[in-house]
Amino acid sequence: MFKNVCVVIVSVLVAISGVGHGDVLVSGELRMDVEVMPEGARVVGLRDTITGRDMLSGRRLPLFSVTLRNGAGESVTVDAEAGWSEVTSESGDSELILTWKAPKEERLGGLSVRVTARAVASEHAIHWSIEVAPGDGWTVWDVAFPQAAVGALGEHTAVLFPRGPGEVQVDPWTRGFSFSGRYPSGWTSMQFFAAYNAGASPGCGLYFGHHDPMGSVKELLLDCDADSRSVRLAFEHHAPDRGKAVAYRLPGVAVWRLFRGDWFDAATVYRAWVKSEARWWPRLGLDGRPDTTAWMRELSAWAMTGGGPGDVVEEVKDFAQWLGVPVGFHWYSWHQIPFDNDYPHYFPAKDGFAEAVRDLQEHNVYVMPYINGRLWDTRDKGGEDAEFSSVARPAVTKDENGEPFIETYGSKESDGAPVRLGVMCPSTALWQKTVNDIVLRLQNEMGVKGVYIDQVAAAAPALCMDASHGHPLGGGAWWNEGYWRMLESIRGEMRADRMLTTECNGEPFIHQFDGYLTWHWQYDGQVPAFPAVYGGAVQMFGRAYRGGDTVDLAMRMKAGQQLVYGEQIGWIGPSALRALPNAEFFRSAVRLRHAIRRYFHAGEMARPPRLIGDVPSVKADWQWSGEWWVTTAAVLTGAWRLPREGRAVLIFANVSDAPVTAEIEINSNDFGLTGPNVVIEPIRAEGAAELEPVSVGIRQAVTFPGVSVAAWELR
């Protein structure tokens, strides 16, 4: 039951017309102060009541901004801080409601905005929602909400953002750092940020998330301002039903939550929400995902190459024999059409393809050919427009002027012109049937065990405005839902021993794919936040292994990181790997992963162990996009656990060529293991080092041999 608008939770404040006042909302150890002004309202404080630190900087950002359009194509933007004739606040039990009405710009008519902030004391969190009702003749296009400028939280404030597996930047405002990306995509894979100071005790961090169970399209924005020593965090939502006079309501809730810890603790918060509410969390059993065939769950290595059967078969078979474990093979250019050209007309396959598939799969190699899940070539028969205009164009995504969204990727037509590829709308029956038919033909006629459907979890949604497709115009979650229907239909028809994968790791498609190709996890400062959330829910595989003067060290860094992150290792040309001096390191990492593979499909990630002391770093050119230098610790660490079985594994990879000695202290409580009888034993795998185990709860020195992998099991 709400009180008078002048009554607030903590104190009684009198609001007189034209005079500002303040409101306070307390949620556990988090306190928020709001100032209501004559023409607007703003958040002026976000305080950790234990440390006394205000997490906001002096740089003020409007809590929201709304962009509207009218029928004449005019656009106007309003925000929370100015331009309103009527601003009120109401407070009640654990809730604060702010309302903006009567915009001073009279042509906006009945525009109003209502924001609710709800305290969840058990989480030290504030849950936000917003509703925008447009005035007569106006429609909502974009809503930026919420926004905050986070200040320094200690001597070295770090910021986590969801590029690839997750990336951490320390004191980013000193370098003018910024990040923006459209969600969902491989480069904006999850819906949360975190800013924290993990070095202090008790520590202070702000979890800044959007708990949207449908994964609606949005922009995630992070930019740093050196003058105010602040980091702007914001979500910008693209409204569904653009052009229609309907209210916009935030799907799910935005969350500001106080936490103590680092990136792993923030990922744990997000994982708990995903498991509880996200529509894409898959059903898990005692052995992981029952809808993912066992061979895919247990794979530990991938080969990747392309060409006709005579170009690839013997090379890949030799690779599998050398590794001594089952291998996945990502087969490119198995079709007669050129790569990224004449899509989606993949058939006929190159001569002998089906026979080669059978041969490989009889030799412990699971074949997964490439197809694209988004694109139709506008000149789809050599240089001719055979079916694009007559068949595909009605189902292509289109902008507000009715023009198709077109992409190019460097491939050329026979006359040298760039191949122009139309982005297909996943909600259309034509595109759903097209992809369905290709996948099932490959599996049933060609006998492949898996199919890779490119770009689905990599490329961000197009804001399609074609009303004939039957989806909400512009934003919303319809893009995800279209792919869900497509993939659910395919999975309903395919055999139980088959699987599907896609490119990158945009999260909303996890329940429909068995694997995500993590080839783009190539960034300096990246951390395994995505595996911390989704370990055990989907198999992650593959990095782009490329050349350069430091190719051997770069290979060790990538393979070592894949091992501790829980990825299936490789996605590499067999001949290129075997030519490297330290190819045996790769094989040792694969065999160690194979020995502990159950942790990665039936378990979950635990906090990686911290090495104490002067651990050196290594640096190599990863050749992701030209020269691309990445620095990591010389010894990479990871931890995974099987909660139901009372077991955990600690993994170490010394990717440098020299031994490294550091101290480590193992707290069994970090892995959910309690009691006096916890023991540590080395994991034995061919090529892996056998480290002398430490004692639980005692800080001890360990020497990690150069160019080595090793693991301990706790039980």
C-alpha cells in the first residue's frame, strides 16, 4: 500500500510544487539516493553501507532516455532529468515509483514514463522496471535504461563485460577504453556487466545486469571518462512494434546488485538467474544434457580443414590416430559451390563426399560439415540471380524503407564483384524449411554425425521491419523465437546420435545447439565468465590457431587456455599443428582433457585456483586480425567440480618454456567439499606432468615444469 507522495522509506520529506526533494531506498547493504527535481529526477547516490563507498562518480547520467518518432518521420529524445512539468515519487514497502508526465514540449502530448525500483534485501539488489506510454501520434523506438556512471571502487577498479567469454579491463578510464555491442551475438554474449575492486577486503562491486528471460535485442554500452574517472554502463533497448502506438515495457528486470568478489562471483550471480528463469537453459541430468549425444559430450579435440575428399581424409585420419582419442572434424568446402557464394545451394556435394564421411567415421572421426544459417546470395547461380528475387526476397530482413539487409564478406563473384548476401528472417516459413531440409539431407543422405550452422549465435539480430513476416517490427525477442522454432523442428526429426553446432556463443540458442564454436575467444584480458555460467550446459570448442613469428607459443597459450576453460581443444589444420616444435604439448592437453572429460559435460566450473608469488607472464602474437598481441600468465589454472559426486579437479598448464614455482593453498570449501577426509591425487594421462599434491588447507610451493599440463583431483 503506497503512502502519500511525500513519504519515503527512511525519512519524511515534504514535496512542494516547484521544489525538489529526496528519496532513499535501502536494500540490505545497498542504499540508493534519488533526487526529485522540478523538471526531472535522478539517482544521486549508490552506497555500500559496509565500506561507506559511493559507487557512482560525479559524472551524472540520466536514468533513462527515450527516443520517439511520429508519422512524419520526426524523431525526438527525452530523458529523466529535464523537460517535464510533473514529476512525482511514491514509496512503500521496499519499493519506489517515479513518474514523469506532462512534457514541456507540448507536441509530445500524453507521453508519460513510470519507473519502479524494488529492493530485494536478501540479494542487496535493486530491481528496475520501466514503462513508456507514448503521446498521440508518437511511437517508441529506443529506450536507454538504466544508465549509471560508476566511479573508482578502489585503487584498481576492474570492469567485466561480455565480449566472447568475458573480458576484464583494469582502470579502463586511464586508457580511454570503450565497448559497445548488440546483444545477442558472439561479441556481446550475455546481459551483464560488473565493476569491482577485488583486491580490498571486504571488497566492493556493482553487478549491472538485465535479467530478460527471452533475450530481447539490445545494445550494451560501456565507455570511460578520464576526467571524472568513471565508467558509463547502460542498456539501450530497441522497442518492438516500432511505428505502432503501443506502450513499451521492459522485459524482465534490470538489476543493480552489490557484490563482494571478482568476475567469477558476478558470473555466479548471472548463472543462478539463468538456471532459474532464462528460456534457453537446457534440461540437465546426472550425466549432463540428455539431448546431446554422448560422443559429442565426450569429445576432446577438433580438426578443421576444407576441400575435396582427396585433400582431407588421410590427413584427418592420421591426426586422430596421432592423438589417440575420438576427434571431431569441421569440414569446409565439401560442396561444389565456392565458399560464401551461391548460398544456400550447397548440393551437389563434391564427388566421393558420402563415402569419405563413412570412411572417416569408421576411424574415430565425427564429421561435421559447414553450412550458413543466415544468408542467401543475391546472385545465387554463378553471376545470375536465379532464386533470390523470385523466391528469397520476400523472406529477407528489411529496413523501414523496405530495402533488404545485405552483407559482404570478401568473397567475389565470377566477374570480380563482391558477393552480396541477403540476411534471411528466421521467423519466415521459407527460411525455416530451407535450413531444415539442408541439415536433414546432410545427416540422412550423406551420413554426417553433425552439422555446423554458421552465424546463428555469432551475428546480432537485424531489426527487420517487414510486416508480412508476422513478427513485431524492429526489436523484441522474435529473432530468437524464430530460430528456436527452426531448430526445435530440426532436432525433432534428426536421429538421437546426431548433433548441431553454431558459430560463437550468443547465449539464447544454447538449448537448441549441442556445441558453440568459440574460435573468436582471442582477446587480451579475457576470463572464462561464459564457461562459469554455461559449463555443462553446452560444449564449447575451437580457437582460431594462426601463424606469425610466435606461432608456437601462441598455440600453447590457446590450447592451455582451452584446457582450463573446459573447451574441446583444437579446431586446427592437422598439418599446421604437426609442424610446430611443441605439437606434443597440444597432444598432452588433449589427452589430459580426455581423462577428465566427465567434468566438462556433467559438472560445472569452480573458481580457478590462485597462484601466490611472482608468476611470470608470456606474450605472443595470436594473429586474430593482423598483428594481435595477447598476454597471459605463464601458468594458467582452472577448476571444475561434480557437485553430486563430491569431486573436483584442478588443472594447470605452464605454457612457458621454463619451470615456474609458486605457492598454492587449496580450500576444499571452494569446491563444495567439506569434512576431514578430503584427499588430493594427481590425474595420470599420457604426456601430462604428475605434480606432487599439496595438503588441503596448507600453503605450499609447487613447481610446474615448462611446456606441461597437469591436474589434481579432490575427492
